[in-house]
Amino acid sequence: MQHQLMALPYEHSALEPYISAETLSYHYDKHHAGYVNKLNSLIEGTEFVDAELETIILKASGAVFNNAAQVYNHDFYWKGLKPGQSELSKELADRIDAAFGSLESLKEQFLSIAAGFFGSGWIWLVLTPEGELKIETTSNADTPIRHGQKPLLTCDVWEHAYYIDYRNARPNSLSHWWPLINCEFVSENFAAAKRG
């Protein structure tokens, strides 16, 4: 099975002025595509050659895991962004209020954790196996599905996600990332996670 680079659900310039078309040309066309191509070359002739992406993530290690997980994480990241306004489902909004106090409180906690995260990785809003909403961090290519959690939202805090537009000012990039969240995607993930 040849894994494919997902099609972006918007034009490269659609997230401007928050995320530039130049950033997407590097982040999506080079980094994300590079993980897909590397994964395909690594699994050739192995037990994973015909495996689905999530199966590889759950069973592989080393470079195969790293590239498969980065494909998954980036797919999730791009789907979680959207130009223009979007709204959370009432059920998820209510659960966020119960878990974090308010959406604004979730935003403050999420962005603070993302700004303070050391090194490269991902910040996630997840639903735990116990049914709790939590903010989680994963280093490098690690991903919540490896730990039995259901991801709802992710933010990429690798430097290639923001350096062209914001240089090393990660907190500034994060405050501009937040308005781009695709709330419908997050809500759909929550509903699917609840269904199991």
C-alpha cells in the first residue's frame, strides 16, 4: 500500500494572515510530504507494506513509527484548521465548561502549555479512556492514539510550523493559530470518540 499525502481542505493562502502560504509550502509540501515519502520507502518489503496508518503507529518502532506518526499528526493538524469562524457543538462546549471552567480557560491553559513546551512536539486536546477531557503533550512524533487516548485537536509546536512567519516567537504564533481552529472538526472527533 502506498500512503498518500492528504489533500489540503483549503488553498495554501487561505490561512493568511495568521499562517502564510510560504509556511504551508514548506510545512505541507516539503515536511509533511517528506514523511509520507519516507514512510513508503521504509515499509517496502516489510510486514507493514499493506498496513493501515494507525496499525503501523500502534505496532512499529524507530523510523517507521516516527514517519507514520508524523503523517498522522500532520493530517490531523491540517484538518483541525479552517479559515473563518466555526462553532463547537453544544455538547462539547458544555463538557469544556465542566472540565476547564470555560472555553477561555481552556484556551489560556492550552496556549500556556504549548508556549512552555520544551523542544519539538505536539499539544493535544484528548478524550481519555475514562471519558475525561485533558490537555496532553507528546514529544517529537509521539501521538495520543499510541496511549489509548482519542485526539480531538492538535497544535504543532515544531519550529517548522511557525518559524517563517514568527521566527522564534512561539507564543505569538500560538495566539494567531487559535482563531483558525476548525471547531466542527473538533466536535466531530468528540462525537466519534464518545461513540467508541
